[in-house]
Amino acid sequence: MQPQLLKGAIVERGLTVKKVAEMLNMTRNTFYTRLNGQTSFDTEEIEKLCHILQIDDNKRKIEIFLT
């Protein structure tokens, strides 16, 4: 995963990490552990993140979450 790209996508949408965590129904600490690569997002969380951040391009999804 590329945390900087994900953080950039959050900023592009005018959101905060705290707000995105709330939208995913997880604590800010849990979101940060995933964002920083200590644990991984599951596929459902990735799908929700892409929806929240309006990431529709499969190439961008791969770039953020699978590299």
C-alpha cells in the first residue's frame, strides 16, 4: 500500500483522517494502524474507501492499495 497516495486522496476530497475513520465505522487509531501499514485494510474496507474518496479508476486503486 502507498500511504502517501491514500493520504493525498483524502486531502483531495477535503476530508480528514478522523472523518474518514468515522465514515468507515472504525476508530482513528485503527485507521492509522492500517494507513501506516501496521495492519492491512480488508477488501470491504478498501471498497468503502474507494467509494468515500470517489476512486473509480482501477489503475489508481491498484497504485494505492496493491503496490
